[in-house]
Amino acid sequence: MDYLGPIDLTLIYSTPGRETPIAHPGVTATLLFNAPHRIWTVLVDHPDNLVGNGLSRAEVVLSDGRKLAGAARRPSILGNAFELVEDGPLELDLKAVLEQRFAMGQGVVTLAATMSDEQILALIKGACNWSKGKAFQVIPPQAE
């Protein structure tokens, strides 16, 4: 999701032993989201350079009330802009994690007693594709 419009912006600057928040309500900005890394690029449209050196955190409140907060950094090549790494739990792409584990030869398939032959076949075929020729472990159903 990208965003263009008014935001309430709080930039937090750090110096040894001190944090200084500076609020900039109602500024116009463009936010570009990099989903896998949870990084927002925030481009502030303002005649003054609001983003300075020493930036450590930022809080952005969008016009619909959503709040983005996290560590911030100002790449030297960007003027009135910064990157915000959103706080919160890291979302994993479970399919990518499984494919990676199987491709490394660390895949495990656990069968359930209630699975039909078709389900078992589909699961084993999928595991063979993910493993790319590497061995994987098959755990048979537990007796109840």
C-alpha cells in the first residue's frame, strides 16, 4: 500500500543521553511501502528541509488514523525524506520458509491417520518439488 496525502509527522532525534521529538502536523507526504522488509520510504513535500541528521525514530499518522512507527534513517542521498522500518512482528512467508528448508535437505512431512491416499500423494509430490532432489523425512501417522 502506498500513500499520498496529509500526515502528522513526529521525528525523533537522538544525541548521547537525550531524545528530542519534533512534531510536524499536517504536512503532505508520499509514502512508498516495501512489503517484504516492512520499510516505508517517506518523501516529505515541504519547502523547508524537515528531516535532519541524527534521526533515530519516526511516527507517522495517516489521515485515516493509522499510525506507523519505528526506527528511522536518513540516507545521505535523500533530501527531505527518510526510511522508516515499521515496528511490530516480522511476518514470515511460510511457503518460502518451507521451500527453503526442503531445498536445504531439512524438510519434514508428517502424515495424519485421517489422510486419504490422494492427500498423501499430493503432499509427497509437493515435498518432492520443494526438495529439488534433496532427501526429506516422512513421519508416519501415530497409532491412536
